[in-house]
Amino acid sequence: MHEAWPGHHLQFAHAVNAGSRLRRLSDSPVLAEGWALYCEELMVEEGFHLDPLARVYQLKDLLWRACRVVLDVGLHTGTMTYEQAVDYLVEQAMLERVNAESEVKRYAMTPTQPMSYLVGSQQIKEIRDEVKSRLGKRYNLYDFHKALLNCGTVPPALVRMELEEQLRA
């Protein structure tokens, strides 16, 4: 769901056909990672995740993504050391120490990318809720996803502006 369908594969398949050359080349991790995480929850919302054990693992991964926000900010503002970040992942996200160390090394080299999963997913949900509220009975989930994906991999704030403009038209 995250990497393939309906996650990154679907999103990138639409992005290569997005309007302008700039849109086709744009690569906002907030939208890309946000979309993939959003899809994980979407599958639950739409009734595709019926196995309780699979849901537990999905929620564990969601906790891990939430921890990334705390660690990303902590590491890059200097309020958290490497060791503290590793310990945090072990204690809060229940990662094995060796995996936590690998993750924290990656986070230290990619400021803001680790938090893009949860932040992007939340922004997509907010945009969806706004569109749903404005369209009322005319709202259709498929049409919303099509419009969002047709924007390309631009930051969610630009997606929001474009969808608002489409709704006014």
C-alpha cells in the first residue's frame, strides 16, 4: 500500500503526466510521503484492512512515523543528541536498537524528510475534509484523489490552492 498501490507507484505514475514541466519535475517529500502514508489509513477507512494483527502493525508503524516528527525537530534544533534519539526510537517506537541507530543516522542527514510522512498525510486529510465540506453531496472520493494526483508532486499548500481554484470555477 505504501510503496506500490495505491501509494508511491500510483502517485508517481500521475506525477509524470502532470501539466507543466516544472510540475513533472517537482518532488515534494511532504506530498509524496504524505500520500503513501495517507493511503495506508485510507485502506482502513475503505474497509480493506480487516485483519486485526495487520492493523496492529500498521498502528505501530504510525507511531514510528509520529516519533520521526519529534526526532527530526530534536536532532536539527540541537535539543536531542544522537543517543537520545536512538533511545527514543527503541523505547517509544519499539524498534530494535540496530534499526534505531540506522534510522537516526538517516534522519540526521535528511532534515525535514523524516517528518514529511505524518505532516503530509495530515495535510492531505485536511485538504480532503475542506473539499468534502465545500462540495457537500457533490463530493466524490475518487474525484478528489484524481484532482489531487493530477497536481503532481508539489507541496500540499499548492495542491490546496489549486483545488480551491478548481472549486471556484
